[in-house]
Amino acid sequence: MQRRKFISTQLAAAAGTVLLGGALAGRAGAQNSGAPGISRLGGGPLRVGLIELDTSHADTFARGIGATPGVELTSIVNSGLVYGKDRTEKFAAEHKVKTVCSSAAEMVPMVDVAFSIGVNWDNHVCDAEPFIVAGKPVFIDKPVVGSERDARRLIELSARYNTPIFGGSTYCWSPNLPAFKKEFQAREDGVNLTVYGKVNSHGRFDMLDLIYYGIHGAELASYLMGPGALSVNYVDFYRKQHIIHVRYDDRPPVILNLGWAPRRNEAVLLTDREKVTFVPEEGNPYPEIFGAMARSITSRRAPRPITEQVEACRILIAAGKSRELGRRVFLTELEEADGYSGRQFGHEYSRFRNLPREAISDWRENEI
């Protein structure tokens, strides 16, 4: 078989493991330093809206907004799924939010960009849709979609309105990732890629935790491989670890090892002579995200097409179908009904977050 050129730049050819995360971080960090100031078209700060305050992600984004010159948190929407309506007032006061809206549609004229970050991923696309229709860039939190129906709908909306759509795991904004991806995709001696991803447990259903947390690992693999996954085989589930095999065309296969055991997200490339380990560098991705969204208002482009962004979600949707059917599933087999219930996970997450601390500790200790 004619293999695609998959790596040309030879790293130090030594047996054993080569850790590239730190080595490449300085190079990528230098590229990301000195980012231009952020502002909206016509001048003034970039006005940001947050949709749903269910998780710590809302606080993290709000702090990132507050720490980034030229960006302001203008509006929020909160239905109170996890912490109730009391959180809305406290959040608005803490982060000096100008307007509390009753719906995403009401927010549209007040902001330049929006973030759909609710824990119930069933609402991600419908919350983002008013902004997409209005041509305003939107960021959709992970998982971008949890069903094949929503994946198709989001792709359709993107094609129809040409609105920049961002989203998914912030690991894909790691400063050392672009340089590693370039070297990774240049190699031609890859045997397979194994990605280890941490999956927390916030519910009584392992597959719901898989799509919500395992998406970090799946997106890391998809970012490195590029688009074109063909089929997925759910191999095993043992001691809270999901083992999933992803087949590409003439490229090395991917093994996703997603579960409790890993303490960090990392990728390990097995080559003909060595193992190359990559660890995404944790930094502050928010200035880069806000800057890219501000630029996209005029460029009408996100860093990656939405078809690429949802492929990682579709891989895990196919994994769920594979586990159910007990066989390999091609991505072309996916039907609109395939996927995971964000509503069910939202209720599980809410139940978990409102348990006493001692109950959480006892429950997690006895999970395996």
C-alpha cells in the first residue's frame, strides 16, 4: 500500500521515549507572544456573551475575559440547570456583567461574539443558532455536539451562513501543539498513535462521561491526524478505561485510551524505532481565542472548518454505536438518532454537583 507521507523531518533516532512537549513549547510560545490588541469592528472592546453558567467553565471564561485587554463580558444567560437562579445574580455582580438576558436570541444584538457553554450539549447548536444566523462568531464548548443530528445541523448552518464557528477542547489551543503537529504529520515511519485522556465521573453512565470528558483526548487525536477517520471499533472497557480503535485511510491507526487511570492528556506515537510522547502545554488560551474570534468578524474564517471540529465528536458517537452493536462502525453508517443524551448528562451532573462532599468521596472511591 502506498503510504501517505506522514513524517519527513527525522527526530533524533534513538530507541526509547522522546518527550517533545517542553522542547517545542518555547518555539510555539515565541510565535504566540506579542499578539495584537483586541477590539471590535469600528473600535471599542469586543463584547462577549456567555450562554449558561452550569460549570466552572463560565467562571474560567469570565476571568479570561476580565484579564484580556480589549474584551468585556457584556451579557449572560442562565437557565439555572445546575446551581439555580441564585448563581446568576452572584455571577453578574462578581464579573460586572452589564445585562442578564432571558434567552440567547435576546442577547444577539448586545454582543459581537458568544460562547455556548451549557453542560447539556443537546442545547449547544440551538443556543448558537441565533448568532450563526446573525453572522456573529460563536464558540461552542466541548463536546461541540453529542449527536449525529446536531453534527449535521451545525455543518448545514455553517455552510448556509458562512459564520465562523469555534469550539471544543481548549487543549487544541495549547501553544506547543502546532509545532508538534507539523513534525508529526511530516513523518512516514508511524506505526500507531495512542492518545491517553482523563475521564472524570460525574454520573452513573460511563458513556455520558466518555463524550463529555473523553472528548479532550479524541480532539487531540483528531487535531494531530487531520480529518478523514473511516471507522471506529469500541474494543473494551476495563477498570473505568475505554479502549477505542480508530481506522484512517493509509495513515497509522489511532488507539484512544480514555478513562480514570491517566493523570494527564498525552499522545504517544509509536514509530519503527522509537516512541515519541507529546504532552499539551497548559497555558492561557483565552487571549488567543478572543483574538481569533475578533479577527474572524471580518475574515469570516475560524482556524478549522466545522467539519473537522465535529469529527472528534462523531468518532465518539460511532464508538457508542460500536459498543452497542459489538462490531466496527463506519462513520458513514451514523444516523441522526445516534448519539448521547445531553439532557440526561445535565441532570446527572446537577445531581453530582449538589451532593455533599463526603458522599462524592465515598461514591468515587467505590466506582471501580
